[in-house]
Amino acid sequence: MRGSTERGRESVFDGIEAIAVVGLCAAERRHYAMRLARDRSYVFVPAEQTAQGIEAIDRLVDLVGMTSGVHGFVLEHGEGADCAEIIGALSAPDTRAVLTDLVCVLDLACLHSDLDSEERAGVLVSQIEFASTLALVTPDPANSVGREEAIGLIAHLAPEASLFLRCEGAVHEPVCWQFGHRPPDAGWMAILNSEFRPPARAGGVRACRFEQARPFHPQRLQAVLSAAIGEGCWGRIVRSAGFAKLASRPYATAHWDQAGTLLTLSPLSVEPLPGGGPELLALGQDLAFIGFDLDEAGLCEALDWAVLTDAELLAGPMAWLEYHDEFPAWDSAHRG
């Protein structure tokens, strides 16, 4: 287990410290948030109140923030809370409550079922990846194999977060992450930046990177996705993310965002239609994959099969626009 990693624990904040607590299990999330507030002598703010927005939090800080004995706030957020929005709101220069720790309370017994749910998988992965601390609930200590697998997956998704195996009545040591500087890096970002270091005990979880200069043929990519995500042909892919190009949409680079069984391609930028020559080299893929028992060679071979052939590449962008493309419109989702 990694110990608590404090970032700049010295008092560098002008506002009052705030700890945000998220999690899909409402009972476990609230119990831990209240215990954390009591342990730190912080004011507990329930999810019903934080749902009113940052203005309500700022008003609460103004009301009680200067009270003697108030050292900070523990802000519980509901299961639908957007972690990126929490970080943005509590890192703004004019906000008095300054985020120092984002805690994701995670029940390991529900991990696999949540990842199999289209409604919950994306939220769960986002909460894990943005967290600076992961408080893990392990209801069955005897199941060491299942626990090691879950912890291995979490360590891949959130390599910079502190992991805390929750014991009854205990809370994690203080963590002070300077979110105003940057949030923790997700595992997929570390993989693409060549900065990822696999944990010593991975529990069968593996990560790999796929790089290819050529754009994907949309029909062949659909076939690979159905086999990879829908059928698990090369292991169980839990998370993949990065940047991709479809030959049929050469004017845009897409953000590839997959969690569980749901994949979304969203345009990051709109560019002029490429004319040829060196510009074609900027049309490729850079993707990170995380999952159980991944067959890296098999997966990468399949993805290589899905990119344009020499003849297709030489035909040029005007020919690519004629390819049959069954992917949903941008900002829609493809189910594997």
C-alpha cells in the first residue's frame, strides 16, 4: 500500500481548507465524510447542501468560517457530482473554501457491477481518476484475490492517489493536494506521457499503449470494438482513453473516452481538410488501455488491422469521406 502523499502541506492557502468527498454508495460516503469531519474538527456539509452550488458553499464559509475552532469543511457530494466541476469551483481565485483533498469512497464489493453498468461506470471511473485519496471499503477481508485485483485496477486508474483501506472508525492521514496547480494525473494520461509505472502487485491488471500514424477505417474499427469491448476477445478492457482519428471525419481529432461498455468519441478540434503529404502523418492514434489479462499483442494487431491500408491512404481524404460510417454523431456514444 502507498502511504499518504502530502503535496505542499505547509499553509499556502489564503482560504479555508475544504475536503470534498464523493462516492456512488451513499451510505458509505456519508458515514466516512461525517467521521472525517469529526476527526479533523471540520464542519460537515451534506450533499443536499453542496448540490445548491458553489455560491451556497461560499455563503456557509462566510457565516461560520471565521468562528473560533473551525479549521475547515468536509463537503459531501452526491453520486452524480462532476469532479471536474468540483475542482474548478473550489480552485477559483475568488473562492474562500479551497480544495485540498478530493476523497473517493469506494466499496470494492460493488466495483465490478458498477463497471458493468452503463449508467455508473463513467461516473465511477471519473471519481477514481480525479481523486487525491481513495478510501476503500473491503467488506470481505478473506477475499484477498478479489481485493488485490480491485486495488491493482485502482492503482492503474489513479496512480498518483493515496490508497487507504478503511477500518472501522479510522480515517486517512491529511493530504494536501494543490488542485489550483493541477489535479492528479489519471493513469491513461501517465501512460500516454510515458510516465506510468505499474504497481508491484497488479492483481492481473495490465496497461498498454497503441500508437499509429494512420487514421482508422470506421467499419473495421467498429468490428474491432465489438470484439474488444463487447466480446472481451483480448481481455477485459475496463478503461481506454486518448486521441483518435476516423478517416471518414478527417477534419477533427477525437477524444476517445471508454469506461466499462461505453465508448464516446468527442471532437477536440476542427481542422481544414488535409491535402496530403506530411499532413497525413498528423492523422493518427494515441490510445491507452487498462484492463484485466490484456493481450497487448493481439489487441494492437487488431487495431493495426483497423487503420487505413497503403492503397486507402494514398486515395486521399476525399475518398475517405465516402466510407460508410456508423459511428454516432459527435458527443454521442457507441456501445460495444
